[in-house]
Amino acid sequence: MIQANEAIQHENPEEDLTDKEKDEVDRRTLIRAAVTHETVRRQGEDELERTTLALLISGLAAGMAIGFSMIAQGVLKAHLPDAEWSRLVSKLGYCAGFLIVILGRKQLYTENTLTAVVPLLNRREAKAFLNVVRLLSVVLLANLIGAHLFAWFAAKAPVLDESVRVAIREIGHEALKGRFLETMCKGILAGWLIALIPWLSPAAATSRIGVITFLTYLVGIGQFSHVVAGSVDVLYNVMDGSVAWSHYALNFLIPTAVGNTLGGVVLVALLNYSQVAAD
């Protein structure tokens, strides 16, 4: 009889927990993939409802703010010794611009723009497709304009020490080392990692800063190519006169934009959507 009563009591272990302990269980339980998908989808719907002017201004602000990744890297690189481990420290500066942009909810290509693709995968309508194309093209254009403005200001205004300028020039030249295919493949990896941020953020909750820092740091130390952040680095040398516009466009801008689009907008969106659709 006693054993029967004990069996009944333990049929539902949750009844043995206090309300506070139940809340703790809920907090520590990982959310389902479908919940993450729905969170990203709703964010995407909100992005698609924004006007072209709002997207343009937000994208312009993001393109300029991402330039602080270049400044932070340059300052760290200039003050570190010439050692093999120095790059592992200087690339922490790469995270700076992304933290400003993403936490500030500015429109950045491959991050915010990814969320807009998810509603398209759900609806698959011509109107939704055109709206996504509008968002992607406006944000990328605005980001690049902002990157140009920041690079011009950094190159022409008396705001940086010569040692920092030398370090920034080296960073820009490093971004141009690869051939078209190599740069595109690096762009795929960069787009993949940056596009994971909105997918990981719902589960990360209070650790969102850590997620952004970790993923962008991986892009930095891996020397993967991001079309906006990397453009600021290369454009500094363009404004400085050491790199031609055509060299920037053909050897960095085009292959990186293609790679970021494949890795972020296409690959991550399709993989994560397919995971939920299969369920």
C-alpha cells in the first residue's frame, strides 16, 4: 500500500516542485526550433513593413557605425607588439562596430536582412519576393554609402595617429589578398556566421552580447569577408590613394557581396526554415 502511494506521488514529478522551482525549470529549458523560427519570422514581418526611407536612414547609420570596427582594430594593432598572438587580440576590435549596430537595431546586410527572407519562405508570393528584394537592395546600398562616408572621414580628418593609420592600411590590404573565388568563399562563411545572430538571439536571452561578440570575433580572426565591415577597411585605402576603385569593386565588393548573400540570406535561412518545415 505504501509503495502504491509512493508510485502515485512520483507519477508527476513536477508536483513535488515549488512554484519558484517550476519557474527555474521553464527558464532553463531550451526553446524549440519552431519558437525561434516564429520569433525570427515576426521580426522579418516588421522589417518588411518599414518604409524605404526608414530602411535607407537605418542602413546609412549602420554603414557608418560599423566603421568603429576598423578604428578599434587599428588602435589595438598599433599598440600591440609584432607577434603571432597579436592578431588574436587586435581582432577583438572587430566586434565593436557590430555591437553598436546590432544592439542599436540598425539595418545591417546579412543580419537584419536575413529575417526578411523567412516570411518569404512561408508565403512564397511575388509581392513578398519584391518586398524582400526592395529591403535587401536598399539596405546594402545604404550600408555601402555609410561605409564610404566613414572611410572618407577617417582618411581625411585629423582624428587618427599616424601609427593607427599605418595599422588600418595594413588591415585594408589584407582584405584584398585573396582571388575572386577565395574572397567569395570567405564571404560565405562570414555571411553564415553573422546571419546566425538573429537565430541564436531568442535562445540566448540575457547573453546576446556574448553571442554577438563570439560570432563576430570568429569572423575577424578567420579573416572572413563581410561586405560592409570589410568595405570600410578597403575604402580607407581607396580614399588614401593606395588602392584603385576598380580593384576594390572587382577584388572585394562583388565577390564578398555574392558570398555573404549565399552564406547568410540563402544558406542560413533555408537550412533553419527547412528544419522547422520538416517537423
